[in-house]
Amino acid sequence: MVRTQIYLTERQRHELAAIAYTVWKKQSELIREAVDRLIKEEASGKRERLYCAKLPGSGKIARIFPISEQLVPNGIGADHG
């Protein structure tokens, strides 16, 4: 394993400690499990991509929003200029 330092909010730290106490696991183990779930979710194609769309009549303002890859096959609409 590789040692990694992360920053949590006070609320996250408190909730994580409470869960760890309840399920009799170390906080680090819970974090690793959460990372594993995220990796598995990403690999299964559930990830959302960010797309950029220019607002009508303005080349200066762009908006970034998530769209499910399942709704946009092959990345259609990924580049709007």
C-alpha cells in the first residue's frame, strides 16, 4: 500500500468516525472501500463527462455541465468550438 494524506471537512471526519465505530472497521479501510466503489463505478461507464456549451450570442461565456455518457454515445457533442 501507498500512504496518502487527504483532507476531510469536520463533518466528514465526524461521520466517518461514527461509521467506523459502528461497523468495527478502521477509517482508512472505509476510505479504501469507498475509493474501490468509485473506481468500479467509473469502469462500468456510469461516469459523467463535462461538456461545454457557449451561450447563444456570446463567445465569451461558456457553461460546463455533466451529461451521462450513456445518454451521449461516442461523445457526440463533446466539442462545441
